[in-house]
Amino acid sequence: MIIGVLTLRFRLHGNDSLKGKRQVAQSLKQKLRNTFNVAVAEVEAHDVLQTLVLAVVAVAGDTARVESTLAKALALVEAISPAELVHCDTEVFGSSGDMQ
């Protein structure tokens, strides 16, 4: 089993409410979930109005599929996000053998 995590940090210019931040977050999360069947959650800076940090998690049987899914998710976010993407990081974890 291979697990990949894509961490996305956005700057929300001109945002002055948690409601505005939530709208951007919910839109991105729903589009990623529907398009790629991944898990998405806000993971940091919950009360910071102009910063949004999302983690996108993909699980598959091979590294190439996980990396491909996360690369496509990043491309989608770059294309549709109303917020400025200021940082992204991808980590891939693998496990071999049976876990007991």
C-alpha cells in the first residue's frame, strides 16, 4: 500500500472573514474529492483569515499511481483556485509486507 500526501498552502488576498475562507476551502475540497477520489482536509492555520492549508491524501497499490493522482490534483488546483498557491509539498510513504 502506498500513501501520498500533497500539502497545499494558499494566501487568500483580501479575505476578511472565516466565512470567505470556508467558501474557498469547501469549493477546492469538493472539486478534488469528486474528481480524484482523494481525502482532503484543512490541516493548519484554522483561525488565520488569509492563510489556507489543505492536505490531499491518495492511497493506491503502486507509487506511480499515487504520484500521478497527486500531480493531477496539483494541476487542477493551480488552474481553478481563486487563491494564490504559495507552497506545495508532496510526500509518499510505502509499506511492504503484511501488517499484523
